[in-house]
Amino acid sequence: MKSGRNHEQPPLLQDAGAIVAFIIFGLVSLVWYIARSRYLLTDRQCAEAFCYFIILAVGSFCGVLVIATARSRREQQWPHPFLAISPRRDARTCRKAWQQNSVVLGYAVHGKPWLWPDRIRVLQGLVLGLTGMGKTTLLKSIITQDLMRVIDTPEGPKRMPILILDGKGEHEFFEELLPYIHRAGRLDDLQILDPSRPDISARYNPFSCTADDYMPVVNMVFGSFNLHDEFFSKHQLVYLGDIVRVLVYTGCKFNFYDVLVMAIDREVLKEQVEKAIHEIERTPNITLQRRLNFEMSVKNLYQSFQDRERVEKIQGMLNECMTFLDDELSIITGTYDDVLSLDEVIEKGQILFISLNVNKNTEPVKALGKMLLQNVQLVVGKRYEKGGARAGSRPMTSIIMDEFAPFGYANFAHILQTARGTNTSFLFSMQSVPQLLRVGKGFKEEVTSAANTIITFKTHDETTADYFLQASALHPVTKRTRSVRRLKFFGYEKYEETGHATEREDMETRAMDMHIKNLPKGQVELLMTDEIEGTLHTTLSVRPPADIWKEGFAPEVFPRLLQSRADSTKGAHLRFKNLEMANRHGRRANLGWGSGAL
């Protein structure tokens, strides 16, 4: 074998610049000679012309270079410079986007608008980032565009139904959105649900149902309880279902207080059973199977009163129901008439703003939040059951949830798999991925894997950064390794290149960890699914909402008219017959009795 067979002969000239310089010098000398000998110019005139030529050539070259490399320099510059988009251009861009069934998320580094089509929105989205980085601004931008949009359907132009869940309970967020709702002419469509502001809040009764859909409501209510791991959870679900079945057939509306009274007081139970039997006999269209189901529920309820440990076995359910008897919360959930219906909000194209401040009244507010998420899941499930035939004839439903993690539950992630078939868009906003671990690891995996659009602001959380990096996917890159040699003279040491280098193919993520953790305020990195190009990755400057502030004018939401619950003629209005039993149950609840697991 030859030891030097792979040795390459170095080039005679290490730097090609010497050749170029030699050619240029030769051309200049030739031109100089011709100018003197043929055109009889002096050396001074030649030098002056040469200087003019050099100035013109260098200026032209620099100008062309700046223009030609502007895009690449903007792309390579970090952080990217902030863009100044004129309001007129932004308004024109938004109108064009709405005509294409899209909204404008922001502007790329070159000033090109980035559209988020409805067909991608229904595949769900996730917004991540630190507090104060611009998440609320992004949500406001999307909401204000949805407010203005008019969707063409086979039934005619319709407005988009919007559900907003503000898990931080910031009144400023609502106050800032109110002028945009007024500008869109949709104040009449606005519904507010805020336990901390009962004067303007709508009323919401989770037990509002009919004889045709009461069992899904029972499962919705019980699903929001934290009783899935208890020993008697199934028993408590059946018991709640039996009570609701009897109350439904009485023909009266009922609330949590009525359910508690009937579950505790045997005399009230007998009275309601007799009333239900009387109503069933007067209603001929009730099928035989429903009558048999009613008889079985009555038998189970009567038999339960013979069990000495009856109250202990259902104490967990009673305690969860007692949560909704909080002084502030019961004003919202204890009404019989004129109650909020999520079905009507969606069907009528209304706006529902839900504000829940977990820091003020933690447990009742959490319970209400879980109940509302259960109700959203029930509504989406009903629409999905009707099939996709009507999905194209309805405008997209926009559901935006900011800091929803405290209200999450394990089964909620299943809704994301069926939302697309109902033309429903979910956009979740939170500070970091580990917040979802409050519910469970499986819940975190399902929510994060379901999102086809991932938007991240600046974050310091390692799990969140790794999640975005892995979602951006690996792509091949060429890496170059240069060889150097060391020169050392006494204490002086220096390294210089040898002129040799090796290249290799490697794989790395499209997103960079340094960029994610150092994004300026108002800029995001985005991953969005595309049917043709796969997953798109880009950096955007978030589009802020248009400035519509008018000095001296502020729209207001007027308080609701006061209405006495006793005036309701269709309410059950159940009260204890046995006051001693009511007092005994109240003491048990105050002592914090559990579900009575033996």
C-alpha cells in the first residue's frame, strides 16, 4: 500500500484573489496606456477619470448588494427587527383574509401577512409563552377579527359564534374587548358569565334539561365532580341519575338545592315521586321502557333509605353539590328561568365571555369551570352526533380558552378528536406545557399532540421548549469542520487555519433553542399544518388589534333586572320537611365527611 496515495497536492496559489488583482491591474494599465497614447490624455486626467469610475462602480455595487441581500440579512438578523405596518394596509389585509375564510395572525420578517385559514383552525391550536410576552394581544387580535367576520352559508350570511374562557379573571381583558364588540354591532349578542359580577352576569343552571336529554346532563354534572377514584363513585352516579329522573318527570325545573333536599329528606322524596307518577299518568306519549326505568329508579331510591350507611355512601356527591351553594355562586347557578344555554349561544351566533377568577374563591370557581367544560363537551358531542352533513352549512364556532388548566379533566381531551367534524375551533393558551400535568400525564399528551398549530412566545421552561423543538422536526444540514495548527513561541500561543476542511451531513431541529428562549416581546415562532407542504415553520411579529379608541366614549353593559326566584311558577322550590335531618347533614358537610368508603 502507498502511504501517500490519498495526499492531495496543494494549489500553487492559495488565494485566488491574487489572480483577480493581477487581471484588474493589467486591464487598468491597458486602459491607461490607450487613453494616453490614442486619446492624448494626461496622467492627471486619467487619474481623475479613474477616480470617477471607482466611485461610480463602488456605489453601484454597494447599492445593488444592499438590495439583493436585504431578504437574507433580515432572515439572518437576530432578533428580527420590529415591523411597522400602516393601519390602512393592515385593515385592507384583514378584509382580504376574511374573504378567504382566514384571520391574520401576524406578519413575517419581510412584512408578508401570515393567514390562519378556518380549515386549519378546526384542527386545534395551542399558544405557549411567559406572562407579559403578548399572548393576550394575540388572542385579542383573533377575537376582534372573528367579531367582524360574516360567514356565507347556504342559509344566508351569519355571524360567528364565539366562546371565550378567561381563566385569569381579568376584568381588563373584557373591558378592552367591549369597544370591539360595540364596533361590530354585536352588543345584543353578548352574554357574560362572571361569578364575581352577578349584576351583569347571565344565569346558568347545569340541571336545565328536558325529559329527552336529562341523562347526558347527569353525566355532565357528575363528570365535573372529583369522584372518579372513590369507592362508591358508580353508586353515587346512579343515585344522582335516579333523583334527576324523578325530578324531570315532575315537570318542574330544579337546581342543586332541590337535588340536595330530595337526596336527604325522605318525605320530600316521596312527595316528588307521587307528583312524578301523577304527571306520567297524564302523559300518554311516554314509552313503556321509560315507565319501567322510572319504576326502577323509584325502587332504588326507596331501598336506599333502608341502608343505615346511605348518607355516608353518597356523601361525596352531596359535598360536590354543596360547592354550588356558595353565596356568590348560587346566585348564578340557582335560577330556574332565563338561564344561559350553550346550545342557543352556538345556534344563534352569540358571544359568550366567561371570566373565572380562581384566586378569589378557588373551589366553587373551579367547580363551575369544570361544569362549563363538561357542558361544552356535551354540546360538541350533540353536534357531532348529527353528522357532518350540517357542518358545512354552519359558521365555524370559535372557542378560545386562556389559562384553562385549572378546569381541565381527564376526559376533556377526547373532545379535540371530534371537534373538527362539528366545525369547531379550539385555541388553548397557557404559560407552559407542565401546567397540564395537574390533570394527568395522559391529558397533557393528548392535548399537546392534538394541536396542528403551535405558537410559542418566549419561554424559559425546558419542557415547553423541548416540546416545540421536537414538533418542528429534524431536517438535514451540512456541517463543516476546519482544521487549524498551533503556533507556540515561549508563552505566546496562536492558532491559524491550515486551509483544509471536512463536511458531513447531520440532522437538527428546524427551530433553535436559543431563539425560543430569547424571543422579543410580541414575536412568536409558529408551526402550522399545511395540506401540501406539511408543517410550516416561521417567525412572526404578532398583529395587534386595530386602535379604535375614541376619547370620551366607553360602551357599557347594563345590569340585569332583578328577579325573585320565588316568582318562578315552574320551579320545584323544594324545602326540607325534616329540619333535624337537614341540620345533621349540614354538620356533616362542615366536618368535611368524605364519600363514606368502608
